[in-house]
Amino acid sequence: MKAHVYTAYGEQSVLYIGSTDSLPKRLGTHARKAPWWGQLVRIETTEYDSLPEARDAEVDRIRAMRPDFNIIHNVGLPTIGPVHLALGNDPTATVRERKAEAMRLLAKAVA
């Protein structure tokens, strides 16, 4: 089964790195819940032959790029506090709008 590592970028930093075997579903979840989603500018993806292979690449990428919102594998970053977590999602955006934005970014990433 194919899998992806995705890297979410803000204006000036890497926001989050993750891996999944269902990119549309995972980005939809981020669109609804991720505190960094409102800062998102672009997403880049890399395809792998298996989820274990993608997970290994994800860990390497997190350690190398030190994204703002990853905690696990992100050695040296302080714990994210409530103020940091409050940044991001537009509280007026509906779930439908956030899902639509996730699908737009996904289409752009895999084009």
C-alpha cells in the first residue's frame, strides 16, 4: 500500500510533518483540528511504497527540519504551550470550508 510523508509550510517556517496511507483523510482531519492550519501556505508530499518506509522518512525529516508543531522526534524544542496552540485555525471557518481548503492544497501538492 502506498503512503505519503507530507510537509506543511507556513510563511517563514515548517509547521508540521506527518505520514499517512490516506492523505485526503489525514489532511481533512488537520483542516478541522490542527492549530497550525490557519498558518498554512503550502504542503509538499513524497510518496513511498509502504507506511513503515514513510514513517521512517517522517522521523528523519522531523529531526532534520524541526517543525514548529511536531513534538515527538523533535528533539530540543520546548513543550508547546496554550498560547502557541491558540494560533492557527480561524474560529469562524466551517468544517466544510476547512475540508475544501484541505482538498485544494492536496490537489495542488499532488499536481
